[in-house]
Amino acid sequence: MGKPNTFFGIEITHGKHGVILSQRKYILDLLEGTEPPGCKHASSLMDTDSDLWFEDGLKILHNIAGKLIYLTITRSDIAFVVGLVSRLIHKPKEIH
């Protein structure tokens, strides 16, 4: 059957020095379906001044939290931020 090209949505590229795993299409689909209108991209992984609890923000976070957790398979650099978002939506307090 040969070497696999994808596995559970993870793209697999075989090179002479090893294997590269990527979720590029998954990320693009995630951004296309969840990016709020007027959203601006940040140069860092998390803008420390942003308000995660804008109007309807909690609904958006609930919808993408599981998808973000799956994304950490190939993007361990976002694990802290994904954990923070998951923790905040799991037990929101009155201030949120």
C-alpha cells in the first residue's frame, strides 16, 4: 500500500531525513470557520491585553476548544494558550 500521506487529518511528508507531520489544512479550515469579523492577527501566540470574554466570545471559545486541543498534536507551542482557554471556559466566574 505504500507510505501513508494522511492519518486522522494529519498530513505526513516523507523526506530523506525523516517524517514531517503537519495540520496545515486543518488550521486553515479552523480559521475559516471560526474567525470573528474584523479579527486582527497578532505577532505573538497570545495577546496579553485582549479580552477573551467579548460578546458571544464564550460561545466561540466553546466551539473551537476541542479543535485547538487536537491541534496541539503537531503544534506543542500553543499548548499553554489552549490550556488557558480550556480552563477559563470550563469554570467561568462571574467576572467573565
